[in-house]
Amino acid sequence: MVAGAHEMTERARMTRVRATVRAVRDRELEVETAVGWCVARRADGCLLDPEVGDVVVLLSVGAGGWVTDVLERGDGAAVLSARADLEVFAAGSIAVSAAAGVAIGGQGEVSIAAARAHIQAESARVTLQRATLAGGSVSLGAVDLRVVAKTFDTVAERVRSELGRVIRHVLGVDRVRARELDIAGSETTKVRGRATVVQAGETVSAQGGPIQFG
């Protein structure tokens, strides 16, 4: 009964008053009310960071208290923060939008997990020091596609290309090594060069109707 009476006394002494923030020191705030000033703590439920000049709600207890809400602010930016991990959950959906832009950043890992993900933008730029893309099936479609790299390696069990026209400009050496090489042209096949060398370890054969040299 004594403990219960003490708690009722403390609650009776709690009053909500309007105050103005005069100084911010981490979780402690120096606030001024109509009757004077005091040092209060920011309540855990006050997610909006109070700033100097803000009009706040002070839950006054004795010589101190807690700042529970921010009522008014000027043109300064608003920052939501929590002392520990923060999780936002909705039984429905969550939408985040801004008139100027949205930035997501973290000093550690940033992960996105979803059954389906969709990104749509007029233009996009991705800058990575190192990247790994893994997927069971990957499709890429583009009107114009350009790949610029200092080194380009492709490792695959099978590569298949269906192209309307291929033009390659190799400034250095174009070297192909294969166990068996088959080049077929449905109409004309040309091999041209200032000097053309054909070498074989065993047999060189030429088949066709008329065969012309020179």
C-alpha cells in the first residue's frame, strides 16, 4: 500500500506544460517554460529529434521531466532517431515518398528481401567497387547496350548467340583456340589479309566445285 500510494503521489505531481528548447546535449534538453527553465530528458517515444527553438510538450516531474512531443518547428530539417534497433511493421503496405528525393544509407550492410522487387526510373547509375550477381535465370533486354571494361572474361558451358549483324574491330590480336573449329557461311565466306597463312600438322584439304588459287 505504501508503494502504491507513493506512485499515485508521483503521478499527481506530473504535469504537461508547453516549453521551448534552449539547448540540446545528447538525450538531455534544456527547456524553458512560463515559470522558468529546467533540464529534461527526451522520452523514448519522442522519435523526432528536438532542436533548439522547438516548441515541445514537457512532462514535468519535480525539478525535471521528459520531453514527449515536438509541437512546432521552423524551417529546419526533421530527423527521426531511436537509441536502439528500430523496426517498422505494417499489416498492410508501407509507402515512402518525397518531393525532392529519397536516400538510403548505412555504415554496415543494407539488405532487401522480398518475394518480388520492381525498380522503375527514368535513368539510373550504379557505382560499385565489387559486385556479384547470382540468379537461377537472368534476362536482360535493352534497346542499346554498351559494355566498357579493361578485362572481360566469360566462363560458360555453352554460349549461344542469334544476331542480325556482327561487326568487330580488334586493335591487337584476335586468337581463337578450340579442339574443333567449324566456320560455315550459307552464301560466301571470305578470309582476307595482307598475308594469309594456313598451317596443319597432318592434312590440308580443299573441297568444292571449281577451286581457284591466285
